[in-house]
Amino acid sequence: MTAENKPSTIETVAVLPSEGRAALVGVINREFSEDEAERSLDELSRLLDTAGGETVVRLLQAKESPDPRTYIGSGKVEELAALCEQNDVGLIVFDTELSPSQIRNLEEGLGDRRVIDRSMLILDIFALHAKTGEGKLQVELAQLKYTAPRLIGRGTELSRLGGGIGTRGPGESQLERDRRHLKRRIAALEDALDELERNRRTMRAARERSGIAKIAIVGYTNAGKSTLLNRLTDAGILAEDKLFATLDPTTRKYSLPSGEQVLLTDTVGFIRRLPHHLIKAFRSTLDEAVCADILLILLDASDPESDEQLAVTEQLLRDLGAAGKPTIYVFNKCDREASADLALPVGVREGTVCHISAKTGEGVDGLVSEIERMVMAGRRRLTFVIPNAEAGALTKLYQNASVETVDYGDENITVVAVADAKTAGMLRRYLGEGSYGEAENQDE
């Protein structure tokens, strides 16, 4: 069945052709220099590799403003068509976001070869790697929201709709049915994700009451976040040298050398120009960074673009409302030769910096020490003696401190807890012998 005769569909399917041989297309303009365009194409090539494709052609076009019909202009389209013919290319990936009409015009000019943009490729990778029910729902929602305004371009058999007589066609009813079905499916997905978000908020509230410090591992995709979590907690999650190898956040409890427990969460990786619909769909999981007490920003020390990757990470954290938290900058993969003369990226001049190899374990002990120092800053192990008649104070301790032991006596409840100065001051009258002065000094 030819592309022209395929029935219309709004199902979310993999976009890569079976052969996977692809041409990558980028544009140089005032906002994007040749070096930047080349580096962006390098990243696009890695994305394609993650999706199972192979880069066989790279094309850069210097153009001040995009052509409204084909983005790169008719002459470049002809040149690209010839390159695709010579190299048996079945897929063209543009390193930008294309409009529905541009995709349609490009496919017509390129011999009906499949044309996708950067966002479509990233969405496809997320679809391949989503494992949990929530992850699959989030990806499908992002795909459908991206597909919705592009539905009219899906298949030349659908008649183009207009605003007057002579514009109606036999495909109109099919297109309208697809649109209605898509709208209903989006609404159902949003309802399902809202319910999952309510459950996630309940779990977060329980973590808040436990008083255990929450630490989010964030950073650019493939910086080694999952490898670090596996190293510290034996989480056993997938860790591959690919972009977006893992999507679903994983939280594990970890005991510091002092015995203090923390919660470590591996989050979704960041990347340049992450599709807006993907950010919205994954908002509930990205909020793990917003709710964290401490951020570990992981950087690939062996990557010469680590400064740009840090800028992308910090901008996305600002967009999410997670900026300004206590932060440890962790330079990973320091076992690689390319990282021997590492210089700190611009902007990393304050805060804690650690150099590690999550793969070999080098420097991880130092990182753990920094985490412990940051977690314990302003907190002390204190003894509280609470009369049985005032047992409600124990609830406040559970809500605001890390309770270690509780001993119920005939007249009093003796509690050992790690608390900050605010909590100690609030429950000052219950402090046991030897704790009062210590808490008083903290308040000062």
C-alpha cells in the first residue's frame, strides 16, 4: 500500500523507517553560528542513534530567515533530494521545529520521503523508552498534543479544508472524526494523569512528614544520573550510554555514614529545545526537582560542551521553579582521559563542586561527605521528653524532624530525633538534659 492510499490515523507510532538511513538538516543564521549548528547536528545524530537510525547525510544551510514553504528554500530542497537519492536515504530530520505545511511541501519535494523535525524525533525516543504506565501516558499525551495541529497534513488523501464553497471534500468527515477522537483521547489522558498526580502529591506529603531530606539528581541527558543512583543505592535501573535511556523517576532511600537517611531521586534528563508539550506532560515527574531539598546537578566532565549543558539545565530549573536550592555540582566521568584538564564551566564559581566517576566509584565517597555536610547543616541529634498528656508534640516531631527512636514510658515519651533550629526552638520546653543549651545556641 502506497503512502497516498494509507488510511488516516492518529495513533502514536514510531516515526523511523525500517531502513533507518537518514539525512540531518540544520540552518545557520544570526542566532545560530556555524559551530553551534554543527554541535547541534552532532547531538541530533546521537538522538537518531538512540532511536535506532543511522546518519548518512548532513546538510547545513546558511539562511537569515526560514523559507515559509520549505524552511531551507527550493534550491536546497533539490540539492537535498539528490543527496537522498544517491545515498538511499529514507528519512530526513530537521534540527528545528517545522510547521505542518512545511513538512507537507518538503515531503512532496523530496520524493515522498519521510520528513520529521527535532521535536518529533525526541517524542519518538520517549515513546520507545517509556516503561511505566504513567510514563506511557505522559508520552502519548505529548505526542497527541503535538499531532493535533498537524493532523491535516497526515496523508495526502485527506481533502484540505477551507472556509467557503468549493473547499469541501470527501475526506472531510474522516478528518473531523479523527479530530474528535483525538480531543476525547487527550481529555482522557489528562484525567488519568491528574489522578496519578494526586497520588504523587500524597506520597510527597508522606515524605515531608517523615522529615527525611529529599535530594534530586538532575542534569543533561546521558550525564550519568542513573549510574550514580545505582552506585549509591543498588537501584538496578537501566543505565546506558544513550540519550534518554531512562525516563521514569526512581526514588531510593540511602543511609549516610552518620546513619542519617535521605531520599535520592533520579529525574528525567534535560536537552536543548526540549519540546514544550513534553515538559507539560512530564511536569509531575519534573516536579521531583521542585520538591527536593538539595539538588545534585550532574555534568559530563568529558564533554567539551558541559558549560552549555549546564546553562540548559539551570534554565530549565528556573522555568520549573526549582532554582535557588542548595546545590552540589557533580562532574561525572572524570575517569575519561578527555577530562584530565577540566575547567569549570562559566557560572560554577560558588557552591560545592565534586569530581567523580559514577562508573568506577572514584570520588563518590567525597560526594557522600558533601551531601552529609549539607544535609546536617543546622541540624542536631536531640532528645525530647514529652509528657504523655501532650503526645501531640510527637506528631509535630514526625512532621518536622527525622525521628530515630521513640520510648514510651509511664509518664513521658522519650524521643531521639535529628531536628533543625526552628523545630528545636518550637519544641524547646520538651528538650532533655544536655540538649537545651545546644538548641538555644542554634537559635542564636
